[in-house]
Amino acid sequence: LSLSQYSATGNRITLGLSTRSNNRNPLADTLTYQFSAGLGRDNGNLVQSNVQASLAGIGMGIVSPSVGRMFGLASFTGTLRLGKQAYAYLGLNGEVRRGKNDVGLNGGVRVSF
């Protein structure tokens, strides 16, 4: 498989709101949180790319799925203190648009020595 050079330009514009707990240190408070939500638009040719390629001498175009340029996004992170030196954390984020949805989740426990 050989690919021709790919180059794309564009930008992302977002507008949103965010709120958080007063104390952001997870070891200094029982609970901490942060929430963000917004709307945005991707511009340029980053969203719908097209790359020319060849495989065994046969040329073809590789086209990304057609997705909307407008999107909504949100994220939440929170912590729960488990002791003087440890806390659990959880994060959830997502982005939705026509033709594509992305969701992420992470979590765990951190211990300070």
C-alpha cells in the first residue's frame, strides 16, 4: 500500500460553560468535581478528508466518513477522598455530531506516599 502526501487545514471554534468545586485539591476535600459543556464547529477540510492510494498498482481513493461540522461536547470529572493520602477519580467525556459519537471514560485510585 502506498499513499500520496496528505495535507489538511482548518480550525475549531467552541463556545461553552464550565463549573467546578471551590476546592480542587482531592486530598483536601471529601468531594471535588468539574463539569464543562459546549457547542462548536469544525472548519476547513479536516473533517472530510480524501487520500489517494494504490495497492498492487491499482489506484483508489480513501474517503473518511461523512460527519457533521457542528458538534456538542461535555465532560465531567470527580474525585472522592478515601483517606489522608488516597482518592478515587472518575472522568467521563463525550462529543456528538451527525454521523459520529465519541465517548471516553477513565477512573482509578491514586495514593500519595
